[in-house]
Amino acid sequence: MEITLASREQDGFSITEVTGEVDVYTAPQLDEALSAIVEGGNNKLIVDLSGVEFLDSTGLGVLVKALKRVRENDGSLAVVATTDRISKVFRITGLDAAIGLHGSVDEAVGA
């Protein structure tokens, strides 16, 4: 199981594009990447999960941890989820109420 991460900046947001499967084996890589961004001073995060095929509770935990970190610094976290499989995980757990879900990066930036 592999995960690919790519980060870029857009309109003051740090965007992390994730592809592959986010599970107990790969979630630490995502956690490390998001932690480094926040520690680097950017508290406006967008995590693009449009290339993610599978997301488990460990991956959700990483996103909740990132949300707590950015909120401590008056920041924000948004998620791009283009498949019903991924967005359903957020709805079932109720995390869609805490983390904004968007259909594209541009939509998330504009929100």
C-alpha cells in the first residue's frame, strides 16, 4: 500500500494532494507532511483527497489532529473529496460538520 503526497501553495493556502490509500500504514506520512506545514507557519490547509481510493479511521485521526493544530493558531482545514466513497466516511462519522468538504481545490479556496 502506497501513498503519494504533493504540496503546493495557492492564494495563501497550503494544498496537500494525496493519492493512494490512507490507512494505518500510510497515515503517518500524511501526519508528518501536515505537521511540517503547520510548523512552517501555514495554518490554512487544504487536503485534496480526490486521488484517494481508501480512507480508514487512522487517516481520519490524522485529519482531526491537523484540524486541532490549525485551530490553535486561528487557521482552517478544508478537504477536497470528489468520490462518494470518501465523502461518505466524513458524513457517517459526523466530521463533515467540523471539516469543510468541497468538490474541488478552487471551491475550497473560495469558501
